[in-house]
Amino acid sequence: MSEGVAAELTTPGVSGGIRDIRQSGFLLKLLVRKELKIRYRGSALGLLWSYVKPGVQFIVFYVALGVFLGLERSPRNPDGLANYAVYLFSGIVLINFFSEALGNAARSIVNNGNLIKKIYLPRELFPVASVWVSAVHFFPQLVVLVAACLFAGWRPDALQLLTALCGFVVVALLATGLGLLFGAVNVYFRDSENIVDMLLMVATWASPVMYAWTMVHDKLGSVGYAVYQANPITIGVELFHYAFWFPTTDGSSAIPPNLFVLWLPVGLAVSLAVLVLGQFTFRRLEGRFAQEL
């Protein structure tokens, strides 16, 4: 066998990784459309569920935390958060995106087992398509958030729009990396689905979605707060708060110190590291997907 022919041989069933996705844009679009059609097949409301479910979630949390527990600033509670409704919803939309993206990506390989066993295509497409589908569901919630912010006096500038984009990118990269990791592991160990469910439950409460970061700092101190703040989801939520909620306040509410010069680079670095780890694990395990499924 000549050296030229030998150099072209590749291991069967193993893709070239993330770079193959860039060359498979058409397949990615087909998978996203397929997921959306399957998701809403036989549904009366269809994509409107993207408004209904987060709306109900927001009302429950707002009444329970903002009204009953007094996190909403009021004449009786001057220490509460101003415009708590905007604060809460700006965090909820990002957490919902992460939860849906990771939950579906972690199950994407197993759920598409029949397709994987019949034809070959870059297997990373399935977790990545799940993240894209979640982004489609994220957009209607973002429209509602922007409308609420405009009603509350938000006048966006370039910095705020860029901050929101950075927050979304940090969380999307993290969800993609974890989706690749758990999507591959789930083929061999189905218990990983339960781990993902617990992780998503922790992510909702371990980020400043429903409470202020100052509460964490007061309870944990500087060292504990630094560990807490290094979480990319926390950083993404705080960036969303700065972009959407902070401009609707009187400016007296504090934002986390060094949010842009320190924590944003940390969030990007951690998310990229998780993405590299997820891709490495995926490539190591994907060779036996068809046999295990």
C-alpha cells in the first residue's frame, strides 16, 4: 500500500470533531428542523409553549420569592431588589436555555440511535443541533424580556448589547461542551441522565437568578464567593443582569466587581476548557456508538 493511500485511511465511525460541523451546515439545519417538528408534532400551541412555560415559571418564582419572601423592593422592604421582575426573568431565560440545551444534548445520541446505526454522519451534529433548537426556543423569551425592559425604561446601548451577547456565548459554549461529554457517556452509562438532571437542578439554584450576588458574598466571604463566581453560568447570568436589569434601576444596585476584566475572561476560559474536554471525550467514545446502541 502506498504512503498516499495509507495517509487517507481513517478509523471507521470516527469523525473529525467540531471542524466537521462547519462543513455540515446543511445537515445541521435538517436536524434542527427535524427536532422542532418532532417536538411539536400533535401540539396545539406549538412554539407558543416557549412563551407559556417560562411565563408560568416566572409567575411562580416571582410570587413565591418576590412577594412572599420579600425580595422585591417596596416601601416596606427598601433593601429588596429594584425591578425584581426584570431581574428574575433575565436570569430565568438564560437558565432555561442552558437547562434545555444540556438536557436534550445529553440524550441526543441515545435518542437518535436508530439513525446513527443506519448511516454515518458527524455524530457531534446531534448534541450541537440540540443546542441550536434550544436557541430557537430562547429567542421568543428574549423578545419578551426586551419588551419588558423597554417598558421599564431600558434604552440599550452598544455595551449592553455586547454584554448580553457575551453572556449567551459563555453559557452556550458550556452547554455544548457538557452536552458532548454527557451525550457520549450516556451511550455507555445511562445513569448519566440522572446526573445531568441533578446538575440542572443545582445550576438553577447555584446561580444568582432569584437572589442577589451580595447575599452569597455576605455568607461565604471573599474566598467562597470567588469559587461561586467562577461558575460560567453565574457569570452569564450576571452579564444578562448588567445588560437588561441594571439599566432599569436607579444605579444604586451594585454589580459584581471585576465582572468584565476578570470574570468574563474566566467564564470564557472555563467554558472553552469544558468544550475541549467534551470534544476529547466524545471522540474517544464515539467509535463504538453503533455497537452500544
